[in-house]
Amino acid sequence: MEYSDRHIVVSGGTGALGTAVVGTLLERGAICHVPYVSTDEVRRFAPRAHERVRLVGPFDLTDEPALARFYDEVPELWASIHIAGGFAMAPIVDTDKAALMAQLNMNLVSCFLCCRAAVRAMKEAGQGRIVNVAARPAFEPRSGAGMTAYTASKAAVAALTQALAQEVAGDGILVNAVAPSIIDTPANRKDMPKADHALWPKPDEVAATILFLASPENRVTRGAVVPVYGRS
């Protein structure tokens, strides 16, 4: 997959999965524009000093005008990959409106606004790729018991992906998503020390699927929400 000199936005690019995506893109010659939320994550972000990394932030991905300005400054946008999001686990009786809105903002609203800004930029070029990140409970809602707000927000990301893919197909923009199960990250291992971590998909494995969907080599796949579960 060739990305030489292609400009790619990666929201959530400083996280565990985002770092794997950005690292692989850099290996293939891409120029990565990474809006970040947390300065702590930037300090842990290995490619932060790379000459083809453009870090912008701290950044509120639900700030529509600021997000539009950010995308306006990306030249010849080829792909926009939306990894940024958040997770919360609690029974519904302990999930108030504020907690629900937090999940919707982190997962759905940020994704929607990034998609909107990306489509505006890509329509002018007549081509582009968008890849969103849903989650396994978007396919299997019953597995989202105990995390209903998160499940609803990620199911909405999957629906957004499929609807938008149909809407912009005629503009040469292919929109897809991946739906990971629990990814093998240090944070997830810490939270679930007794799980069989060998079964979890690794960040670089999930990144490989994302990179194909965002690549010029993907000429026909659109509206897909691809399960990336590993053996879990």
C-alpha cells in the first residue's frame, strides 16, 4: 500500500491504536496530521518529532468551527481516519444524561464532525477515503450490557458509516469502518489482568485493516463495518 506524500488526518493518533496507524503510514511515506486531545499522550507518542507528523492541539474534536479550520489547513487531503473516542462501563441506573452525552460526544459527535469536514475537503478533489472506528458491541448489542451508553454511541458510528458511504459514493469518496473487539493494549491488560490476552487483536493488526481501507488500493469497498476480532 503506497502512501507517498499523501496527506492523512488521524484523530486519536496519539493513542495505542492511533500510534500503530500513524507509524505504519509513516513507513509508507504519508504525511500525518494528528489533532490531539491530551498532552500526556503526546509525550508518549513515539513519532512526535518525525518530520512528516503535524501535531495540532490540545484540540476539542466537538468544536465544529475549530475542526473546520483544521481541515481547511490540510493540503490535498487523501484520507481521514477517526480513531478518537472514549469508553465507559456502568449499568444504566448509574449512567445519567451527562455520562450518556459524554459518550455520544467522544464517539459519535467527534466522528460525525470529522467526517463532515473531510467530505467537504474531498469533494473538491473528487476522491478520498474515510475510515471510522466502531466496536464489537455495534454488531452484538447484547454484549454491551453494562455499557449501554458506549454501545449506543458505537452503534451510531456504524450506522453513520453505512449511510454516509451511500451518500458520497458518487463523489469518489469511499467510507468504511472497523469494529474491534478488545485490543491488546497496556491499559486493557491492566484493566483485565485475568483475560487471555493472546486472543486479543494487536494494534498493528487492526491498523493493517484500517490502512487497506484508507489506501488507493481499495477501489471498491464502501459501507463496510469490518470485524477485527482476532481470535477473541
